[in-house]
Amino acid sequence: MTPEWIFGLAGVLAAAAPLLIAVIGETFSERAGVVNLSVNGAMLLAAMAGFAVAVRTGSLELGFLAGAVLGALMALVVAFASLTLRQSQVAVGLVLALLGRDLAYFLGNPFMGVPGPRVGALPIPVLKDLPVLGPLLFQQSPVVYISLITVALAWVWIFRTRPGLVLRGVGERPPAAFVRGVPVTRVRYGYAILGGALVGFAGAAYTLDLKGGWQGPISGIDGIGWIVLAITIFGGWHPVRGAFGALLFALLQWLSLVLQPSLPGIPSQVLNVAPFPLMIFALLLTNLGNTEWVQTALSRLPESSRRLALRVLRSLQVSPPAALGTVFEEE
Amino acid sequence: MKVEMRHIYKSFGPVRALQDVSLTVEAGTIHGLLGENGAGKTTLMKILSGYLRPDRGEILLDGKPVRFTSPAEGLRHGIGMLHQDPMDFPAMSVLDNFMMGHEGGFWLDRRGARRALQELARQFGFDLDPDVRVDHLTVGERQQLELLRLLWRGVRVLILDEPTTGISAPQKVRLFDTLRRLAGEGKTIIFVTHKLEEVEELCHRVTVLRQGHLAGEATPPYSPQRLIEMMFGRPLPMPERQPVPPGEPVLEIRNLVVGDHRLRLSRANLTVRSGEIIGLAGMEGSGQQLFMRACAGLVRPWEGSIRVRGKDLTGKPYHAFLEAGVLFVPANRLEEGLIPGLTLTEHFQLVYPNGRYLIDWEQARAEAQRRIRDFSIRGKPETVVEALSGGNQQRTLLALIRTPAHLLLLEHPTRGLDVESSMWVWRRLKERAQEGTALMVISSDLQELMQYCDRIIVFFSGRISEPIPTEELTLDRLGHMIAGRGW
């Protein structure tokens, strides 16, 4: 018999799946130097629109497609405003985040509580019968499989292919990439739009898979987009680390639910918000090695232990793509 | 490949950067491009490499006219440029930098690239670790990496923009040997510089630019007098050494030990007297920056004491050093010294406020006007600092130094400046010394240190030499010492 906690962890994987996809999307965009702050609005809008399209057409595929297209369009607006019109990415992104949310609630009214199609579990033959791993990994919905494959593909793309190397270069130092013959602006557009499409897809996954249906403001999707932005930073713009961040967050949320009955002394509200400060704490830990006092303290240690401590800290440390959010003008 | 640029014009808004400039470079030669800052050298080379497009004029390669719209096309025609500020990716590994922009298949061939890099490095005697991050390299090594990368891409024309800025003496020797060898193999080398002695040492022919115009050409044997006249339109007087009799001790350092997470400096003892100029020599990152920042009160020493005019300031905060008359002028003009976005008037108001709460802008403007005149800054009171040229930014920094100062700490005060501006800066510094200020100067230009300093302290990977009186030093010995030999 499969123990209870395995189903719990399988639930964590399912809950983390849209987060993973959105984090990878934002990672691509920011690696190319475009900070897309509209994620929260884009996800809500895509969740609503994806569900609406699926209800009207009866096709889940069209629903996901609609979500991805909407996300890509929002990203295109941010990219156009910043790359072509040279406006502030932050301002445009923030306005779109608010606009997307309000539009989703307003236009989504007719679809509130309407029954609609939902992605079911797709157990994988043979693998599903493995002990522990079977129920954990291979009796999930296709969205979970897609999310894990996306993370792996993103890693391969960024670190093992030539276009991935170019992507890293563009985010690091656009003029240097330009000198080496890279069409910087075109590359930035491309990844911003790809990232937006992934974010939109993730949004649609909430209504078409995880939550099943559109409930308006009580859908519980509002705020996820901001967490996605935080996890992207926590993950140091690295797909695998970002995936860990997303899983950690989903795990913390699940724990806060599981632990509620056994911790009666703590108000449930405290447990509900606990994942958020814990994420901030994790973020602090990763950047500890950058602070001067830590480095000064370390420099007094004997050589061998200093080396070790430095290596641990350095492996945790992340540095953002240096050209994040900057404007680059090709002559 | 023979390179011809004919009647090139280029303007940036109202500024005419180049007017009717022509240049012919034969294959297999090293061609110098000489001129002071702002003469248009870099602009001309950016046009040749495809980074900028000319307003008028044509470019011919081996007699065939070409037109580039991007550096990619320049590269495809075999033209590669080493930019003054290395155009690389500091946060990425040497190997990734080497591969970036190289044509090839979809998958990265790390092994092949590593082999190519090691093979090229061996050929030229460079020592580059493929797995180190580029921001851990010295400027000279970053330049070597860029050079190898361009050769791997198969460039036939190599443009080097002020390549000797910030590199060590042995690295310079190696660079020059490499360039001679490449020219011998038939590559066309264009060497941009504002230093006469480099032209004399290296170039088969030189073209001089002055304020966007072609000033003339010369072949060896060069007459320095003639080249200076072409660069500036008139001869420049050479400064004379006149030692200032040292006065009271201003800075007393006893048993000082400083360090950071990378480097721990050896124990230092030093007394600097008023009117003295102390030079700090060493390769970038040998510890001189750390030492100077400790003297400025920006880095807390681990051991030892710092006294300024008899007052113990050990471990005191920066503003206590400021109050004691210790002033620090950092090298990164725009990053640490000046505030981009603020005008000259606003900068002067930050240092010399003319009111406690409210600023009298009319008076502020007049004061700024006066300082601009005093320090011959080419700019207006309402000019924002980033719009000034490097030389004028440096003048602004000097104008911002509070008076009176007892100890002035300057990091690379003349880096990137042309001969005339450097001489102006040093004249100013000498005046301060004669007024009784003690000076400590970091510079990678050894000749400059030899010429102006009374004593020189050499740094080599954390080791600090005794202060050596300049009369007892030769340029050669100094060059050996900063490379770690002859201690």
C-alpha cells in the first residue's frame, strides 16, 4: 500500500508544475535582459482566457494555446515598449500586471463557476507501477510531465547549445555580443516572447488542470506571478535552481496545510503566510557570501577551512545577468 | 589584406567627429594611428570594423569597395577589433568567452574549442586557464583572450585600440612580439595609441589625427618633435623636475597589515612628509589599491596604526579621515568619483554648498563658471558630467578636491588621458605639492611615476617594498620589480 505522504508529495509536484513552467519562462526573458513584471497579470488573464476558450470550443489544446498566445502578446508589449520605444520595463510591466488582473476579473465574469473541461491524470504504462516513484512521478497529469521536461530542456538549451551561449552573452553584455555579430534586439524580442508564452501556458494550467475552472478573485491565482518573479531571482536565473525554488515553495505551502492540525497553538493565518517569509530567508542565505562582513570574517580563517567555506558560499551565490533591464542601442 | 578608407565623414549630432579622413594600410604591416583623446581615432576604427556607419566616404578591401552595416559583416570580411575596454563577458568563463560568437553547429563543441584555445595560447606563449571566470583575469590577459578569439575566427585585419592601457610591462613586451609576428605572417595590424614611444617602437608607418582631421603621415625614423606638432598643432614644453624640500610628516603608518578575501599585504611602515609625492607601482591587483584605500579610511586595517598629522586615526570612519584633510580620488571617474546625471554646477554645490538649506542657483552658476575657467574644463555649468570627455572629467574631479588638503590619494589620475591633459594634471598636482600637500599616486605608467614622484613603493602580489628614492631607480629595474623579479 502506498503511504499517505507519497500522495502528498505527488500533490506538491502537481502544484509546482505551473510554477516551474512560469519560472523557466521568466528565466529565459531575464537571461536575455528583459524583466517582464507583467507575469502576475499575464497569468491571471491567460488562466481566465484559456478556460473560456476551452469552455466555448470544448478543446483543452485550444485553451492552452490561447493562454500561451495571450502571455506572448503581453510580453511583446513589454518588449516593444522597452526595446523599440526605449521606455522603462519596470513601469510598463507593472501597469500591465494591474491591467491584466482587472481585465481577467472583468471579462471572466460570465465564466465564473461554469463547468468546463479539465486535464486528467495520464499514468504512464509500466513506469506507473514502480514502487514510490510510480505514484510520485508517473501517475500525474501531462502538465507535470511537460513542466519537468521544460526544466531539462531549458538547462540543455542554455548551457549546452550555441544559441544558449548567445542568450547568456546578450543578457551579460549586449555591446560585446553585438560586436561578435549577434543581432541583440532580435534575440531579446525572441526570448521575451517565448518567456511570455510559457508564462501564459502556466496560467492556463491553473484553470484547465490544477484548480479546474475559473472562480474569479477566489481562484487563488492572484499573487502567484509575483512569487514566480521572486523564485526566478532565488534560482539565480538557472533553470534547475529555479525549479528547486518552485518545488521548495510548493512544499512549504503543503507543509503549512499538513502541519495545521498538529500545531493548534499557531493561528492558521500564520502558517498560511509562512512560506513567503521563508522564501525571503532562503534568498538571504544565497546571497550571504556577497556581504563584506562575511568575506572579512572568512579571510581570517586558516587557509584550508577558508577555501571550503568560500566554495560553499560561492556555489550558493548568484549574480544576475549584468544587462538586466538595460536598454541597448545598436548604431 | 590591404585596407583603404577614403574621405570618411562622421558626425554625432552637432559634433563633427571625422572630416575627410583617409587611411591606407598595406598588408603585412603594423600601422600606427596616433592622436590625442577625442581626435577621432576610435571612431575611425569603429567605422572600419562595422560598429559605426560613416556619413560619407568609402572603404576598400584589396581594392574592392565594401559597406558594412554591423560588426558581423566586418568580421565576415576578416576585420576584427580589440576594443579599448575589452568587449568580453566578465561573469562567464574564459572558454565560454572564447566560443561566444563563433560560427558552428547547434551543439556547443566545448572539447574542440578548448583544444583550439590551448593550441593558440601555446603558439603565442599565453597562459590562459579555460575554466576561470574572465573577471578574475588581468586586463592584459583579457586582451590576450580577445586576440586569440579573433585569430580563431580567422581575421586578417586586426585593429587594436589603445591596447597598452592597464597592462603590465612584460605583457606589453609579449603583445608587441605577438603583433610583429602576426604582421610577419601577412596580417594587417592597425595600432591605435596616443603614446609616441609605442609608435617609435612598433609601427612601420603612422597616421596622425587631430580633432577629426588628418594631420599627416610619417615613416621611420620618426621625429618625436614632428609627431607632437602634428598631434597638437604646436610643440609642447617638457616639464622639468624640481624637488620640493619635504616638510613635516603628514602620514605615519606603523606595522600596518591590510587584506581582503583575496590578498593579505605584508607589514608596512611609511612616513610621508608634506610636499612629497609617493608613487605606488605594481600590476593591477597587487595590493596598491587596497593599501591606498586603507590610507583613505575606506578599508579597516587588520593590524597597525595610521596617524595623520600626529593624530591617531586607526579604525576611524571615512569622515574622520576627511576632516583630517585626507582626500581620495578614485580611478573610476563615473562610477566612484562623479555622479552621472548631475551637472557641473550641482557637483560643485555638493562639495562647496553656498547655503545651508536653500541653494542660491544664480550664485552657484557663477561659482561653477569660475571653477570651469580655473580648471580649463571644456563644458558649461549645466553640462551633465557623463557628457564630458575623459580628460575633462578628470579635470572636474580635480576641481572637486576640497582645499585645504593635507594628504591627497589619487588612483590613476591620468589613465586614458592624452599627453597634454596628463601634463596639465601633473602641473596641478605639483602645485599642490609645493603648497605643502603630501601626495600618493597609483599609476600603471611607470615613466610617469619616474618623472614626477620623489619616492616609489613597489607592490607585487601583496608584497610591499621599502619606499625607494626615484634617483636610485631606473625604468628597467622598476619594470622588473613589478613583475616580481630583482627584489
